[in-house]
Amino acid sequence: MAGEVVRQGEDLGRWVQSVRLGWDKLTGVQQWMCEQVLGIEPATEDEKPKLRTSQA
């Protein structure tokens, strides 16, 4: 999705991905607007990057 839609120099796919992955950092109003106005939902646990574990 990233790199597919660029408007005025902004990569909208990358922006949507960052919003979905950073959902918990948004305010309640921002979450509501993303869901109700833009149709963006938070990332599922399967979509979130896995935490790297140390080899130590």
C-alpha cells in the first residue's frame, strides 16, 4: 500500500499504515474521525510488527 498513492508529496499509504500501527497514541476524537470519517481501523495483532528478541 505504501508508495501507491502520493498526493502533494505525501505518501498516503504510509500515513494510513502509521495511523493504524500507532492507534493507541491517537486521541479518542482522532480515533473516532479515522474510523467514522475515513474508514481506517486499528491494526490487528497479526499486522503489528513482532518484537525482536535478543540472541543473548
